[in-house]
Amino acid sequence: MNYPFDALIHGDHLYASGEFLAVFDGRGIVRVSPCGELIWRNKRWSHHSIDLDEEGFLWTPVYGEPYDDPRVIERPFRFDRIAKFDPKTGKKLVEVDLVAALVDSDKVGLAIANRPTFHDVMHLNDVEVLTADVAPFFPMFEAGDLLLSSRHFNQLWVVSPRESRIKWTFSGPMIGQHDPDFQPDGTITVFDNRTGGTAKPINDYLGNKGGSRILAIDPASNEHRVLYQSDARNTFYTPYRGKHQILDNGNILITETDAGRVFEVTTQGDVVWSFVNGYDEERVGWVMSATRYPESYAAIADTKCP
């Protein structure tokens, strides 16, 4: 799949004021007014996702210069980093070196287990901040810790940006996952793409890889359970990309990116509604993300623009 370089928005945030942050994948971040005016932009190699901490600072994955560190891999390689940005100016304030975090945490094996490609070893596709209101449900972590997703390793990490230390890792059931989220019940939910499978439920020697699914993981026990998965009532699958949101009523809002679809399902697996971003009778346009906002955000529509 080809797309115009610099044109893929892969990470976004909408403020209640109507201002909007967008990550142009692999290039940087822009902040735009509700009237479409550019407030600022940077070119700091941000990609995939964006999250705000409780002080309003922005956190994104970023590409870095190639490493040449034989403690990790025997030849030069690229390994993602994490960066913190000023929301008022877009200036980069902090950059967390994840190779140093691996070495200092004695977890180098996490980076070489899959013999990854040298130009994109980790493929970090999400970073999420643990906020103070949710932190009490995760006593093994602290507010401000960062939840990361590595697609190439099929792994989730929790990293302390203050100490540059890896506190927790998880792998096993996920294949090419995206969008892990801290939940107020003490679990981490994640969009498990099941990359390499098909849309229809099947069983093969690798286990059930039919369709994508949403998992809930208990980081205290490392046990996991399936919250929702593709079935005969609603086959869904996106080998890459994808988002989910656990709603206040317990339903799940799911972005099936490559199918160009957004839908909401109940805890019983019934589809409440579905939207398809059709282009013509045979093709669809990608939907990178969908988010349900509070009703108060409707006031954005009343913004008066020049």
C-alpha cells in the first residue's frame, strides 16, 4: 500500500477548545486552530501516536539516529525513542533512549529475540501516559510511567522516563498489536491485530488467528482474557494499524483501519452501529482512528471563524 509521503496522520488529539494536534507519520507534529490555522509545527520525526500527560506535555514515539552498539546488535541499527514536547511551541524537551533503558534494565534479549530488521528494530507504535487518577489501580507502576507497544517484538513495555528503566514487559498472545491503554479496573487493554491471519475465524498450528481481537491483560499476574474478537456475526480484521476505546457503558469502539470501518460492540458482542468509509463500490479509505468525546465537545461547532 502506497500513500503520499508526509501525508499520513497517524496520531491525533482534539482539545475541548477545538484546537487539534496531528502527527504526520515520521515527520513531526502540527497544532491547528479550530478554524484550520496553523499554530505551530515541528519536524522532530514523531510517528504513530500522541498522548498528553497531566501537565499537558505531549509524548510521542520518535525516530532517532542509527545506533552502533554491539551490546545489542552486531551492526548499526535504528531503534525508536520517546520524546516529550512543549504543547505551546512544539519544542522537544526530553528524549528517552530506549537502548540505554534495555541495557540498564538487563533486558537486551528483548531486542534481539526476533532477529528484527536493522532499519526498524522495534517499530514502536504507541506511547501512553499513566495518569494520577488511574495510577492507584496499578500499584506496580507510578503516575507518569509510559506504556509502549512494539509491533515487531509483539511486546508491551512499561517504562519509567525519569529513571530510563523498563519496569514491565508482556508478550505471548499478541501478534502485531496496537493501541494499549491503561484502564481504571487495573487492566491494560490492547488491539491484537493477529497479523498474518484472515478475517474469518479459523484454527491452525499457530492457534486461532482468524480475525483481530481486543484483549485485557492483568499486569499483576500477566494473565489475559479476550474482551471481543471476530466471529460469524461480525468478522473484522486489520493486519496493521487499528484502535479501540472502552466506553463508559462498557461497549467497545473499534477502528478497523485497513477495512475503512468504525463500529461499536456490546459486551455480548452485538454490533450497535457501523460506519464504512467507502471510496467507490470496490474500495474504501483508511480510517486511522475514531474517538468518542464528551458531549461538551459539541460546542466546537459554534466556533466563529473569519
